[in-house]
Amino acid sequence: MSPKAVLAWFFAVHGLLLSAGCGSKSASERPNIVLILADDLVTGALGFEGSPDARTPNLDRLAREGVRFTRAYVPLPQCTPSRASLLLGLYPHATGALTNHSTWQRSRSTLAQALRAAGYRCGLVGKWHLGEPDEPMAGFEDSWCVIDTKKLSYFDPVLWVEGRAEARTGYVPTLLTDEALRFIDRGGAQPFFLWLAYTSPHEPLSPPPDPALQRRPQDMTLPVSLADDLAEKPRAQRASEAHAAFRARSQPEVRALFALYQSMVDALDQEIGRLLAHLEQRGLARDTLVVFLSDNGTLRGEHQMLNKGPAFYEELVRTPLVMRWPGTLAAGGQVTGLTSSMDLFPTLARLAGAEVPAELHGRDVWPLALGRQQRVRDELFFQYLQRQPDEAPTPMLGLVTERHKYVQYFEGGEEELYDLSADPHELCNLVADPGASTPLTDLRARLETFRADAGLRGR
């Protein structure tokens, strides 16, 4: 028997043993899992979030038929660290992936490895950003098709299919959806886990090929925070490349960026509609949990910054998050408690009857999705801990609670405090406001406790 066959036999037997164990789920109770990951999708850009500009009927339908998490966050708004935290269920300081130029701790157990050991067929399609494209990926050894992101283009890409480079012709989101459908169709009775990571709407912003999806700049609604002059904000923001990039653009140019970005979001929605329709056509919709979120957001001019910057604004760290499992999750549900992308590891692993590592920072949020619980935590933390050559964030920590957000900059000791209930656009920094001294003292103490427990440096 070949080494590959021996490995497949081991995982199959181990999965059967786990599924038969105490407290585990039978195969008939375990859903297929499709995790759809957008790239740089800013919160508020979708129809179900109230965007007046969005044309996202498929994602709007997904939210209507499933459960929407309205306070979902990522711990670090950059591609590699965010994806590592999702995959490992840990804060970045524990994954080792602190910037887009760092590597994660391969000795850690991944979500895919846990599901594969429980008997799932695991497939990866799209943007990986956590390793080289020509090698098996952290539990996705059953099937992987990865786009080469070193020279990212939205047309005629190179895809690495099972470790082989293949030049393809066409629009990247469509090609990735095609590969996802092939993975689904190759299955039998074995449950599957599909990690489908689109590159949209990450730059380079490119108009989709369908002219009907291309939007007009004059139709775009500009955000309230575009008027934020950063006068009361930390110096790092005013001195950032992100702010300089905004100042170099005219308002018509910024409006054109909004139109291009929204057209890419609408095109992404169209591809997700193809995927959902395929599940229904194959009779798999009621047996499949679909999870949709983004790796992080971006700044399109909000707070007078473009792309990423030294900040933890909602547009950067908050993500849309929807779960749909027809017949199991009530349609139209809404979770307002704080949740994190890190929570997906323990949540999905338990649903699959898989082993959940004890050291995870993520929490099982399935009781929230079922409406049996209101919250699983009182705060979430954010971290930038290292500089990197191209984006160079100022090292900083932050946290968000049900009402407030607090940010602490290591260099210079500057701080931010926002009352998200009264100021959802984060325009008014309350650090110098005597009336905010009580929450400021409390949040400083919470952040210091987190910093000490994590063994991180301070200001």
C-alpha cells in the first residue's frame, strides 16, 4: 500500500472511531460545510447590511434564510494573520503569523486537520496566503486548487491544481466557483468541508466582464467618515501612507473607486449565487452549512485613508458573518453578541464531531446561532505587533466591548476611545473627555490584563 493510501486509511478509520465516540455526532447528523471567505470586504457593503448601493440578492437571501452575526470581528486586519487565526482558532501572537510576510506555526492543529480526522473530505479553492501553492495545505490534502497571488490579476490566472501550475483563461471569481463545483461533485456519501476563498474585492480593483455589473461613480453614496479630518486621532494615522494615498486623490477619483469596488462585490455575489444554486440542484442544500465572512475589511476613503492603515476602525476589523443550515438554523436569526473569526474552528469542529484542541482562543458560538444564548464573551482584542516593509503599521493593541472600543499605540502612548452606541462612525475620540474616564480606566485595565496574559510588550 502506498504512503498516500495508508494515510487515507488512517484518517478514515480515525474518523469512524471519533464519530462513534461519546458525545460525538453520527454521520447523518453532521453537515457538509462550505466556508466562503471574501477578501477585503468592508462591513456595510452588502444589501442585508443596509447598503443603498449594493446589488447582492444572493447574499441577501443567504442572510434571510440563515443567521446573521452583526458584531463579528477579526483579530488583525491583514490577509495572512487573519487567515491563520481563522484556521487555527487563535490570536495572532499564538499563531506566529503577525504580518503578511510571516509564517504560521505549522505544529498547531488546523480546522481542516480536525475535520479530516473526523472523516471529512477537505478541499481548498482560491486564495491561500499561508504557504506555497505547490504543496498540500494543512489538512486540505484531499483537494486543493490555489491561485498564485504573487502577481494577482482578475483575468487569465495561473492556478495550482494539486501542486501543478495550470494557466487558465477567464475571470478569476468564475474560475474559482467552477473549481468549487467540481470539488462538490466529486464527493460521495462522505461529508465534505470546502474552504472557498475568493480574491474579491481585494485590489487591484478590476471591472467585472459583465457590463451590467459595472457601476457609475455618480450613483455611489459616500460614507459619513469621509469627513473625518483625523485632527483628534493619533499621529500615526495622519502620517500614514494610507492617509497620504487618500489626500493624493480627488473626490471624483474616490467616488470612482467606490463604484469599481461595489461592482466587484456585486460580481462576487453572482458567483455565490451559482454555488448556492448548485447545492440546491444536487439536493445538498439541507445537508450543508454555508458560512460566509471576509478575512478583513479595507478603507476606501473612510477616515480619509485608502487600503490598510494603523487603525482598528470598524471598516477594517469587522466582518459580515452569516450561517445558513436549512431546517436546523431558524431563518432570519440575528446574533448581536461579540463573535470572532477564531470562533469558527471550535464551532465547526464540534458540529462535525471532531476533536477540539483545548488551547483555542475561539469559542463555540453555535448556541448563539440557535438562539439559546445571548453572548459567549464580554470583549475581543485586536493586535498589530510587528512592522513590515510595505504597510508598516505602528505596533498597537485594542479591544472592543458591547459599547466601546479602545486602542493603545505603543510608540508615543497615544490612545483612542469610541462610544460605538453613540458614535458608530468612530468620529469622536473620547480619550480627553472627563465624562469618559470610567470606561477609559476599565478598558485600560482589561487591555493590560490581556497583554500580560499573552506575554506581549506594552507601551
